Amino acid sequence: EADDRADADAHHALARAAAAECVVLLKNDDAVLPLSPDLKHLAVIGEFARTPRFQGAGSSKVNPTRVDDALAALRAGVGDDVTVDFAPGFGVDDPTADDAALLEEAVAKAGFAHVTVLFLGLPPSYESEGYDRTHIDLPANQLAVLDAVAAVANRLVVVLANGSVVAVDDWQDAAHAVVEGWLGGQAGGGAIADVLLGEVNPSGRLAETIPVRLQDTASYGNFPGEEGHVRYGEGLFIGYRHHDAIDGPVSYPFGHGLSYTAFGYSDLVVTAVDDPLADAGWRGAPRLQVTATVTNTGAVAGKEVVQLYVGAPTGTLVHPVRELKAFAKVSLEPGESTEVAFVLHERDLSSWSTRTGGWVLEPGTFEVAVGASSRDLRLVASAAVDGPPVTYPLDRSSTLAEWLEHPIGHEVLIDALRHSRAGDLSGLAEDPEQVRMLGSFPLTRLRTLFGGAMDDEAVDTLLARLGDT
């Protein structure tokens, strides 16, 4: 029995607004979007315009109250004065489709239009639970349509429908604009029309990097593994952390997304202040307050997603080049400015240490950057965070360098070497060149260097002395 309290129309309108907020404008050469109000002839190509791919396959499927399609929404949006021609272009998971005839029809329709909007994407058979994709390319029949339509189209806009990224580098130069619509839900078709027509200024941002090739991704050499085992060799360097660490080429970086307006950034200020979270169990390191001013420098209202990235200082732990720590979406009228503020607490600046079994904050100079993507950093500042160096527990497997870096272990080791049965050997541990060469060795592996003075028994004695201090 239907619930009388549910307002299906209001919920659908909310779904349309939410989907429009998520649309990412990847490319917009010559400001081909939004579509001009003076447009007279529009060609809409692609079965996804008429039969939308709006949700995932498998158990992620839901029962929608209704489903918008972009073709109907565009026809309604442009009005009766605009001719809208449609051609499916290709079949979707349909082995009986005559792709050659569909392609020929699409070319004919696109050749007469002022603007062609081509809807491409991944069929349900390409991505679902229970199996993994083996490549990130669009289907061959769709790429064939794209090539043929691009050869005759006056202006070409490509709209994508996919649950995860597809490669765009081989074909995007043929399009004036590329719109990533994802799987937009039951109102996604209407949301796409709203963005194309300029009823909504796009403000979605990429939540994953679009690589040039699958081979460029961090897990390529390890996944899917062999004999039932996968080695997660990428560690922290997944997604944009990997791409930014190697500074390799990408089609579009993490956080990217264009707008029909433009935004300027200024006045970055990073201030260290006392951290009230110290009373909640943290070490009491300063928190960082970050402010910046964002201005709509364009001619129309729009929303900017201001992104805050932090790069950690060099220390004993491995850190990504930069990590997204916060973001905020702000809505601005033309010429309007606003101050955006973020607060970074100790946890935001800390890294997980498996050796200590907890979060540790390594003191040093942090790089704080604000911008529009992980590779479009408009403002950068440095912030020094003081505090004692991180102390790791010592054991029989600890290296020479770890003993020397330990605030107490250093003195215990030097004293033992100074009074060893082989004479004063402390100079060996205080020689920078020796430490550089041998610092990664456990003490017991250096027994020959230390005249036999650092055997298992001697190291156990050091550890006992360490515990008594």
C-alpha cells in the first residue's frame, strides 16, 4: 500500500537537482555549452539519450518511481522552435542490432544539425557486481559512431553515462565539449538537459582521476593477482595519490570540473592556534586555521568547489605528495566574493603507524594548498608544526639508525659501545658515512663491525637498560 506521506513529485525534483549537482563538465572548447538559445537544429545521437543508463547492475538496482530520459527533456527544454532529430546510433547489449545501419542514420542526422549531442557510455554488461572490468574503453560500436559523427558534425558534445571512469584521451579532441553524467539516478536525464541548456551551471568535480591508460593506474601490476592472492603493493598511493606522486600525465585530475563561469582565488592565510581537542586525548599540537577568498570573475552565477590539500614534511613515515583534507562548495553571483575557512586538527595532519599501532604527528613544515583540483593549486603556503620527534619502540630487530634516532636508545647504545670488551667503538656509530651505509642493518647483523660486541645477548642487555631508564 502506498504511503500517503511520500511526495513522489517533490522527491523526483530533489533527485533531479542532486543529479545536476553531480554532473562534471570535463571540457568546453569555444564555450559550446550551454547550448545557445538561438539554436535552430539539434541532433541527439545515442541510445542512452532515449534509454538512459541511470543505475548499476546486480543487487544495486532499485525500483524508480519514474525515469527521465535526456531526449524528452531536451525536446521540452528547447521548445517547438528548435528541430530535434534523434538517431540511436548503436545497440546496447543487443546482439541483433544492425550497427552499420544505425551508424549511417546517425551520420545523416548529425550532418545537418548546428549542434550534435552524442550520448555514449558503458552498457550494463560492462560493469556489475561479481566481476571486474578488464579495460576502460568505450564499446567499439560506440567509438565507431563517434568517429563517423565527428567527421560531419558542426559542433559535437559528448555526454557520458558510466559508473566508473572510461578512457577519453584517444577521442576527446574530436569533441568540442565532454560532459560526465555518471549514473545519475531516475532523474538523471532531466539533470543532463538542465546542464546542457544552462538551466544549471555545472559544479560537479571528479572523485577519481581519469587516467590516460589503464596501465597508468597504481594497481595495474598487482591486480587481479594469481592463484587466489592479490598483493596490495600500492599502499597509500592509490588514485590521485599515485598519479600526483609520479607526476605522470592524466586525462583529467582528481577534483577537476569546469563551470560556465570562472573563479579567482586570493588571500590565503594559514594560522596555528591552540587545539581544544588536546583535552580529548590528542597530543596537543596546534590546529591550523586556513582561510582564502574566492571570487566569481565571470558573467553568470555559479558554484565553486574549493579544495584544501596538505603535503606532509619528510619524516620516517611515507607520505603522499598531497592529500585532500577538506572542501567546500560555495555559490557566488557574478563579481561576488566570499571567504572560505577550514580547520585542520591534529588528526588531519597525522599518519597511521603500524609500528606504534596509532596515529602519529611528525613535526616539520607542512605545505597547505587551496585550489580547484589536485593539480590546479591556486594558492600555496607553508605551516610549521612544532613538537618532539616521533619515538618508536625498540626491539631486537631495530636498526642502527633507529637506535641512534631514539632519544634514550642513542645514549644507551653509545655508552655500551664506548665500554665494549673490544674497546671504544662509539666512533663507528658516530661516523656519518658509516651510519649512512649501515644504518638500515639490525644491530645483531653488525657484530663483526663491532668486534663481536653486538650479539643477541648484548642487544638484550641494551633493551633491559633501556627499560630501566
